[in-house]
Amino acid sequence: MNGSTPLSVLLMICLILGAGAADAAATETDYLNHAYWDSGKAEFQRLEGRIQKYGIDRKAVARLVLVKEPFDPDRRVKTLAPGALPVLKMHFFRHIPAGVYDYFQTGTLFFDRQTGRVLKYTMNSQDGCGNTFMEYLYQPDRTHLFRYFSYFDDEGDSETVLKDTDFTFYDALPLVLRYRLEDGARNSLQLMESLIANKKQPLTAHPAVVQVNRITNETRAGQSISDAFEVTVQREDRLDRFFFEPSFPHRLIRWEKENGDVLFQTAADFFYYWNYTRPEHRDYLENRSNSE
């Protein structure tokens, strides 16, 4: 594979870069606690592109939402009760047509603003055959609980607890990679690959190296990028690329996967999106972006 790096080299880099973990944590909480998120508004992005299903590229539409919410740490739900924990919620949902039926898939992660840790992650995949649901909960004893409810008869319902490990969800990268956007920065992650799928995915983490570079005046498959941070995420067998706006809050511009999947931003705003639910609001985001 072009651009691949031997596992031994990745492991060595991870050891060298591990000393910077404390600084990385500080950067995470700085981003998550920025006053920008306290306005009550949400970052709402529309993405388009292609995602493979059954070996064929399909036109896909996705949305990415970031918003502060009050969170009950015991019941793990949104709450208006006193004493709630402030979290930043990242909600990602995508629609992928596949012949006579469609895929509707979502991933929702709740980040503790004080620590940067994912406290809860839920995933749901719906298609013409059935539903699969996954729930992850970070436990008080620092273990990681995964519950799966799958319509596949060789999977069904299952529960897995991971101990003595820590990792970053690949599905959290559209937010997590924003923490350390500095030209030339390089750091390491223990990465759990995407869990957004209609079947249960391996619950294992592998070393990954993250490289940040500032780019200007580039064109990616017809999309012109005048100024951005390009972030590569290198694992032993694959390399993915993320492109973020240069200014805070560093919204996602483009997302390229090793297998050819790509999503790119077509519209974005920071607003009270839950107030825009009437039929005439269907194209609100695109119309607003085109008028700027």
C-alpha cells in the first residue's frame, strides 16, 4: 500500500510521542471548554460524497452536529435537572442508497468537557434487512462496556468489557483531531476503527500516527481548498485524510478514507437548528451558505 508504515516504526513513534499526553489533554479541555460552545447554538454541517456498499460507490449525504448539552452522569441521558455534567455532543448521521433499499446510520458521542473522555457512544444502523444498535459506556471503574444488539443470527445480543486499556474512537476523529491543529504537529493514538456498521466490529485498538500540515491552494477531486489543515491518520494498513478550516472552531472540510470513501462539506452554520423543522426549512442550510 502506498504511504504505509511498518508496525514496528509506528510503535516506536507512539513511545516517543507518549510523553506529550499531558499537554494533549490540556489542549482537549481548552477546546471543549471554549466559550464558543456556551452560546446554546449548535455547529451543523452538511456533507456529500460517496461511500462504498457491496463494492460499489454510492452517493451519500451526511450531517455532523456539535452542541453543548447537560448530561446526567448516572442515567447517561440529557437532563434539565440541577447538577448536570456539561458535555459536548457530536452527532453524525448519514444516508446511503443501495439499490431498492437505503442505509441510515448514526453515531452519537458524548465528551466530558473537563477531561475530554467519551462517556457514552451509541451507534445505530438501519437497512432493508433490519437494525443493529451498539451502546458504549465508560464505567466508574475505568473499564469500557460495549453492548450490541444485532439482527444477524450469528451475533444477536452481546456484552463486552475491556479492561486495562485506553483508546480513541475513529468515529470521534472529526472532533478529536481539531484539538491539536498546529502546522507540523505529530502525535500518536491507540485507535479503535469505525463502529458505524450493520454488523458488530472488532473491539480492538491499534497504534496510529497523526500528522498535521497547513496547506494552501490545493484541489482534491475537483474541490478547491484555499487554506486548511490537512491531517493524516496512519495505521499499518491504511491512511486516511481529514481537512479542517484554519480558524476556530476548525469545521471539517473534507474526509477521505483509504478505501476511496469521501465526504466533503457543502454547507455549514452555527444556529438553533431544532427551530428549523418546517417543510420550507429543508434547504435552509444550503441557501444560507450560498448567500454568504
